[in-house]
Amino acid sequence: MKEKTLVSALALIGSLASYYYSKAHHKDVVPYMMIGGFIGAWAGEIITQVSTKKK
């Protein structure tokens, strides 16, 4: 996978997961989505860095 695609996909997954979490617990959605997207993008960057070092 391309690095940009991987980071974008994980940011989207993180945002959606935090959205469903906040809806299930009756919390405000926006802060949770921002944090979830940040964590997802951060995880994508780490995975990208690890995979490019091995190549």
C-alpha cells in the first residue's frame, strides 16, 4: 500500500471508531472524532516508518 493511503485509511477508521464510541456513550462527537483521527493518523505514520525501514 502507498504511505498516503495507509495513513488516510487509518485516520478514517480511527475517526469512525471514536464516532461510534461517543454516540454509544452519549458524549459530544467532535472532540472524540478529532482525537480518534489523530491517533489513527499517528498509528499510520508509525506503521509506514517501520515498513519503509525494512525495505
